[in-house]
Amino acid sequence: MRGILNILWAIFGGGFVLALEYLLAGVLCCLTIVGIPFGTQCFKLAGLALFPFGKDFNDAGPRGTGNVLFNLLWLVFAGLWIFLSHLAIALSLAVTIIGIPFAIQHVKLASLALMPFGVRVREVR
């Protein structure tokens, strides 16, 4: 079932476009040495955005000062806008019964897009 949902997500839920956007942002961030940590987070979000069904994320443990600083910078420059766009898409998808699973995935991505540093993505068995 996860495979079917992931394929439908990639085609109809915007997963393919989201993953391409995150990949492009990650490549652009990695062009500078300072942007490499932000680029790696974009790559992590791209993988989750392409196939989100069957994956979960959790806090990796205590957050260090680097994670807090990076999360604050991410929140100010990118996270808030990504969060709002995911919520807007989720609200539009939640109107239909068929779109509810996709809306749930957008809410999951929205919460991760706020502060991705210090979070691990893992496969759910």
C-alpha cells in the first residue's frame, strides 16, 4: 500500500516537484562552504518529499548550540515560508476525501520544514 501511495504522491500530490525544488535549493546552498549544512538538510527534505509514506522522523536527541543556531537561521530565511506553503497545500487537499492522506503528509513535511536540524528520518516497518 505504501508503494502505491508513494507513486500517487509523486505524481498527484506534488512529491516530484517538491523533491526537485529541495534538490535545487540543496545544490545552490552547497555552492558555498557556509551553506553546506543547509544544503544537506535540503537533501534530507527532498528524500522525504519524494516518498513520504512509510517514513517517520524523530528528534535525534539533545540539540547542541549549532543545531539551535542553524534552526533559527533556517526558520527565518526558509522554514517559515516552506511551512506556510505546505499548510496551504494541505488545506486545499483536505477538502476532498481522496486528498486527506496527502494533506497529512504535507502537515508532516510542514512540521519538519520549520526546524530540520537535529531530526532523523527513518523507515517505518
